[in-house]
Amino acid sequence: MTLKLAIAQLNFVVGDLAGNAKKIVDAARDAHAKGARLLLTPELSIAGYAAEDLFLRPAFTEACDDAVKGIAAALADLKDMVVVVGHPTGGSLRSRSVAVQMRHNAASVIKEGRILETYAKRELPNYQVFDERRYFTPGQGTCVFEAGGVSVGLLICEDAWFDQPAELAREGGAEVLAVINASPYHVGKEGERVARMADRARAVGLPLVYAHLVGGQDEVVFDGASFALQADGGAAMQAESFREKLVFAQLERTPQGGVGFVAEPAAIAPPRDAEAQLWDALVLGVRDYIGKNGFPGAILGLSGGIDSALVLAIAVDALGKDKVRAVMMPSPYTADISWIDARDMASRLGVRYDEISIKHTFESFKGALAEEFKGLPEDTAEENIQARIRGTLLMGLSNKFGAIVLTTGNKSEMATGYCTLYGDMAGGFAVIKDLLKTTVFALARWRNAHDPYGTGTEPIPERIITRPPSAELRPDQTDQDSLPPYDILDGILARYMQDDEGIDEIIAAGYDRAVVERVARLIRINEYKRRQAPVGIRVTHRSFGKDWRYPITSKFNETAGARKP
């Protein structure tokens, strides 16, 4: 006995029920023609993940139920083919394990035109970017079905991170665990998933297959990288990450009477370094946000600095040079090397490049405010006027031609408020919003050493990477006039913001108290800016978005002095 199974590692679109259903039907027919008799689709594949408050609308879940029924009817002629479809349900699909009047994160088992079983996810995550308890009721049952002579225990994502669902499936006769997933990417997540699923396989003594979503959805990215594990946790199949693909694995009956995967070394994709995966995540995030929302292209302000350079390189890899436009907007404080390097980079990548000076506009603004500002020294007010002029020009071009503005601010700036509302924060999509400045530099160096999308060039001029960063909003300005050195700042941010370490813990790790308390204060007082920032790609386990939900108005201050009576 052998069972060939397939994983539809596909890129679904939230709300495109007809399109998603067609992808599943096409994948099922392709898999069946290639000898597979079981197809697994990702979690909530009919709806797309995550549909957020669409799940609360009865019309949406009813339409998803109807789409599942339509898939069943469309596959009625595929003999012996079992298809597992992930979807939300409002209860119209009656089943032993789903209460009729409750809304569930579910999966239905379809065979030859019939829905054999509908399983409801038992463990609902409610942390980081997850809000599943807002939308769904936990399931109570188990689902073990037969495909090609093998008993398959069905789990949905978080179910496999807990002991009981897998144990119940084994007790119900499962010989293999099939886990369908929509687990957002962050740096290091792929290895963590494999390790946890290996633990699960060993704990129940069953092989395990992990079917995973791929694609970008607003701020989250799903990396695919579906895999299969033997009962001892050993790798049997590993699909490529960030690639839409129909993936296959084969189960066979062992001499001991159980089942195991046929070992095929060629089916195990080689490991990739963290920078390569991070780059793919950013590229896919840009491509899908722009493509799925129907924007004709992207436009950004190219300053000659490292942040905008990195965003431009990502955008070209994501969209191609013909869909990306760069605009240099020099001010009185823009260094010659900035526009020289900006021209150089635009030429290397072959994008449309324009220069629009803001010198006269800046003088006009200052003239209009001269009486109000009379007798006062120039300060951040004049600096921010320059940033806002640039933001206005970019948004004007966006409105006229339809291209979305990509903002170029990084996580270090977002954390500390080193950014201008309605200035450099103005735009539609924040590509590197979740990259610390030190990561920006590291990724720029990586991209110059690699050409993953075949542009045939080293995109970023070396001087952009090596020169001290500057906003160039006043004479001889550098970022370190206002911020600690980035290696120190980012170390504190990683501990305080990403890992929730306390101030005393960070100081004990060797950081200066005054610097730590200053950084914590900057994070606290700039929440109002972050709430008005555009959505951006999440690539760490703690991003400024759904992962971070702090009040704007708050008197709590964690510094030691503030705790004294």
C-alpha cells in the first residue's frame, strides 16, 4: 500500500471566494492526474487568511460554506480523491463535530462530491497577530478519515502545538497527522515550526505532514515551506519557502503495520540563510500588497540614503523596474553626494528617476510663516516642513498617476519618533517598518552580494552603505545628533520592545541607565505617531502593528525614578 498526497501550497486572496475555489479545484485535478489521492489545502484557504472582521459577517461565512459545497460538486468525478479544504463556517455544514449555530475555523473532508466530515479547530490562538477568539468558537471533536487505505488525523495549525488534539487523533485510529496551517512568517519561525512538529510526531509516534499557506496579506507574510516528518521527527519532505507550488509526498505501509513517508532526499529543499528568507518575505509582501490591491506600480522618495535605497531595491525585485518610480527632492541641505548616489542607483536598476527641487517651495513656506516665527531660531519646525513638502509632492504624484507611495522609515525611527507625521511617514505601504536600522545595513550588504531575482546588478552604491546616515534637514546633520549609535539603540529596542525586557534587566546587560531610560521614554511618547503610520510588512515576532497595542494616553513610566513614591 502507498498513498501519494499533495499539498496545495498556494497564494490565496482574502475574500476572493470564486478565485480561491478555482485554485483548489485546479490543484485537485492536477494532483489527481499525477497520482495523488489526498490533497491538503491551507487553513482558511477558501476565505484567505486572515479575513478579520469579515468573519463576523453572516453573509461572508455563508458564502464560504457555499464555496465549499461548490468545490465538492466540481470534484465529484475524481474517483477516490480526498480533498481537505480549510474554511470558516457559520454552521450550515452539519457535522458530528461542528455545532450548527456556532462560527468555527474549520476544515471539510471532501470525496467524490460529498462532504464527509467537517472538523472545527480546537485551539484558538489569541496572541501576537492572532485574534481567533474574537471570531471563532473552539471545536470539541476529532476528525480521522480514510484516504487510500490510510487513516488520517486532521488538525488545524494551533491544534498541533498542544498535546491533546494529536493524542485524541491517535486514539481515534490515525496513522498519520495532517496539519493544515496559516502561520505568519517572522525571522526564525520556520525552524521553530519544524522543531515543534518534530516533537509532536515523536510524542504520538506518528508521521506528520504540514501544509502551509504562502503569500502576503496586508502586514503579514506566509512563507510556505510545507514539510513532512517521519514518526521519529526526521525530515521526509521540505518544500521551498515563499514559492507557490503543488508539493507531493508518498506514504507506504511499513513491515510493522504502520505507515511512514518514502525517503526522497531530492524532495528536501536545501536550507537557506536568514537574510535570503527575509529578503523573500519583503519582496513577497510588496508584490502581493500592490498586486492584490490593484495598484499599477509604486513611487518613492529616493534620498541617497540607506533606507530609501533598500526600499527601492526591494520594490524592483518585487515589481520589476517598469513599475517603480523614484523621485529625488533636494533641499538646501542636500549634499551633492546624495543626488549623485541617487542618480547612480536609479541608473543601475533602470527605474524612472526624476528630480524635483523643494528649495523654492521651502522658502515659500518660511516666507508665509515669517511673521509667526519672527525672532525664533530655526529648529525641528523648519526640518519637518521640508519632510512634509516631500510627502505632499509624492502624494500628489500618487493621486495623479495611481502608483502607491512606499514609505522608507525603519523600525528604529518608528520606535523613537525620528520621523515626521505627514512627511516621511506619508504614504500607503511601509516596506521596512519592521527592520531595525542595523538590519537595514546588513540586508543592504546581503543584497549587494546576491541577485535572487536576476536583475543582474549590485543595486546599492557602496557609499550609501558606508556614509553616516543623515536626514539632511539642517547643515552637517547626522542621525547620531539626535539618537544613540544604532548598535546601542537597536540592542535596547530588541530587548525592550521586541522581547519585553524590563529597564533594570537591560541595564544589567551592560547598557547605560540614562540611555535606556531615554529610549524607553522616546518609545512611550511617540505612540501617537505610530498609530498614524501606514501598514507595513511584519518580519519579526513583535512588530509595530497588531503585535504592539499600547495606549497613546498613559502616565505609566517604567523608569526607576518614576516608581519612587
